[in-house]
Amino acid sequence: SQQGEEDPQALSIQEGENATMNCSYKTSINNLQWYRQNSGRGLVHLILIRSNEREKHSGRLRVTLDTSKKSSSLLITASRAADTASYFCATDEYGNKLVFGAGTILRVKS
Amino acid sequence: NAGVTQTPKFQVLKTGQSMTLQCAQDMNHNSMYWYRQDPGMGLRLIYYSASEGTTDKGEVPNGYNVSRLNKREFSLRLESAAPSQTSVYFCASSEGLADTQYFGPGTRLTVL
């Protein structure tokens, strides 16, 4: 079963633009994580935000978390062709093991 | 530090054959996982091991068995491969169940 659902399923933007993808989940959580997957590779952890945090930054990444709406967003600023990848959110249901969403496919055109 | 390693990288099987996918981690993590990913899809959890000596079913365990050989190694066995098991298999590990997971490079399995 999928806890997190990403939106949109696919996103295509020009290099230099910002990319925003969203994740909604169903249960209470302790933390929410975002991962990136380049084509054919394993997932790579990007950022973790805890349930008592509202916003977190890491380089060109900005993650927000709204626990009242059970949703999170990942913003990638000034996108580059190298950001082309699939992005997954993952949540711990009631503090248990992570459950991954279906992902957003991001294509950055140069 | 190699992180999470998986062998083999590629494998082609005939229907009914068996094989074992190997996974090892050198981060002293307690928890390990096996996922499958079909084209254009997200990850589906097959089995996981919360700690050495324990294993539990995930979302799609049918047709698979696992062994947590020791803290480092977690293997996945297909006893009688079926075409529906054609997929990319990822192993991952984490300190605890809700912690950041570190993924291996994947095994691309084709069952003819």
C-alpha cells in the first residue's frame, strides 16, 4: 500500500525554472523524506523533515511540511539538466517502516 | 565504504529456475529491505528485516523467500521463477525502520 502520493506524476520544465512537486499522505508520521532516482539507479536520500518542522532547506532544495493537511512539497530552484530524475516521498506510518509513494518524473530541458 | 552492494547486476532466468540475489551492507545498519520496481512504477516492498534474526513480509512476498544471514547480509531467493517476476530488484538498509534508507545499485532480472 502506498502512504505517500506524489503530484504531478510527471513534470517537464526548462533549465533555470523552478520545479515543485507535492506529496500527500494518510496517517500520522514522525518524519517525511524525499529521495531521487536517476534512470536505472538506486534511490538516493535528499532530505528529511520531522513532523515538528515546517520548512527545511538543503542547497537548491526547499521542503515544506503541513501536518494539518498531511502534505509536503519539494521545491527545486534554478533547475539543471542534471536534476532530471524521479523523485519519491517516503513517510513512516505511525513511526514504523518507510512507505514510498509512486514518484514524480521530472524532466529538465536544456 | 562500499555502502550497499548487490550481486549479480544482471540475470536472465528461464521459467521455473531458481536463484538467489545477494545483498551486503557495511554501515552496521540494523534494518534491511528488498524491493522490486517495475517499469514506470514506484517501489514495492517484498520483505524486510528489522534486525538481525528477524524477517517480515512486505507488500508483495509471494514467490520469494529471504534470509538474514548476519547483520551485514540479506539474501532474496526465487524458488521457481515466473515471467511476472521480471523486474529490477533493490536492496536497502537503514539504522532503524523509520530512518534514512541507503540503496544498492539494483539487480535487473529477466524471466523468460
